[in-house]
Amino acid sequence: AGIVHPGRVREPQCQTSVQTSNEAKLTVSWQIPW
């Protein structure tokens, strides 16, 4: 997943912690801002 939220920067530490959950949320966050 190479999607980066325009209003939110993905931290390497957080990405490794919840890459699976964050990846799914990131896809939704792209259309729905949290």
C-alpha cells in the first residue's frame, strides 16, 4: 500500500504496528476524512 493521506503523514513506527488495520482504514480515509 503506497497510499499517503494528504492531511496525515504515516509514521514508520505506527505503520509497522498496525499495517494491516491501518492499510484498510487508509483506503477509507482517502475518501472519508477521520
